[in-house]
Amino acid sequence: MQTLPAPTLSICLTCRDGREGDHGDVRGGARLARALCSLVAQQGCDATLRGVRCMSQCKRACIVSLTAPGAFTYLFGDLDPTDPAHLQAILDLIPLYSKAPEGFLTRDARPEPLRATILGRLPPVGTASELVSDLGAMRKVKV
């Protein structure tokens, strides 16, 4: 089974979850990043973790994305940095993603806590996926 190159997990550091006052004004995204880094230190992880200062999903709290070269990119939001199920689901997603052709995972193939929190699934450029169709012929049609 072919695996993808090591994926990158991006975590929005500036996301607010409305509980900053309870956490010394530390934003939810920064708390999510800390919690994930702590979990990775305990369990390990075959992905690069990086913080991003704003992923432009401000109406949705605590955003992460998972991507790799030649693979689908997933965007998840409304994550709870204090929910162990959310944290574990993010780490559990990584090996599933890495082993799937082009990183494509159906809803049922993703860890349960991430099924309802998906904000987007973006296909890679050059994909052969049946989900993507070439609209070149439509450009030639006058409407």
C-alpha cells in the first residue's frame, strides 16, 4: 500500500472559542495547539505540526487543516481544545489520511468526532478522482 508524503497539520493560533476569559486571555486556537503538541509528545505523530496566524474561518472556533503534496486537503472547525475526543480524533486522522489514496477519506472513514466538524475537502491539482470534472468544454459554450 502506497502512503503519502508526511502530511502537515496546520492549527489556527488566533481562533477564539469564547472561553478566553477562563484561560488567561489565551485564545482557543493557541490552547488547541498546546494540547495537540502535548498529546504528540506523549503519543508521537507522523505529521508536521505548524501554527498559522489566522486561517480566515473566524466564525468557526478552533480550526485545523490536514494536507500533503498530491493529496486532498481537509479543513475542520468548531473543535474544543479541552475535549480529549477531539484531540485524539485529530491524531487518529493522520495515519488514516496517510494510507488512503490521495488522502481521500469518506465521512465514515474519518474519526467520529470529525465527521460533523468538517468545513471543507479540497482536491489536489491533477487528481484523477471521480469527484472532479474538467469544465473546459463548458467554457466554449455560449450562454
